[in-house]
Amino acid sequence: MPTRSRAVDAYIPAAPTFARPLLERLRAAFHVGCPDLVERIKWGVPSFEHHGILGGMAAFQEHV
């Protein structure tokens, strides 16, 4: 069963304004690609896992 993290929910609105739509789009793409993945915060950024880490995303001052 897919799991959406409240920590990831909080990470996205805290990111710079330009990055928010990109982060939402990346998050959605991870869930489309692997509906059973689990979201976590690792090393301070969102991580997507299913039998190990599939990927992650992060927002910085001028890039995602």
C-alpha cells in the first residue's frame, strides 16, 4: 500500500516558491511509477523507497 508522508507534505510548502510545483510533479511521478512506494525523509530531504531507495528530491535556493 502506498504511503504518503506528512513530513514530505510539510517539506514541499517550506521549499522556495519556484520549486513547489516541480517537487509536486516529481512526487506524483514517483507514485505513478511505483504505486507501492513509501515516502520518508532521509538526510533532510524526501526519499522514495520500495525494496530499497528508488530516488529522492531536494529543493535548493536556485534549483531542484
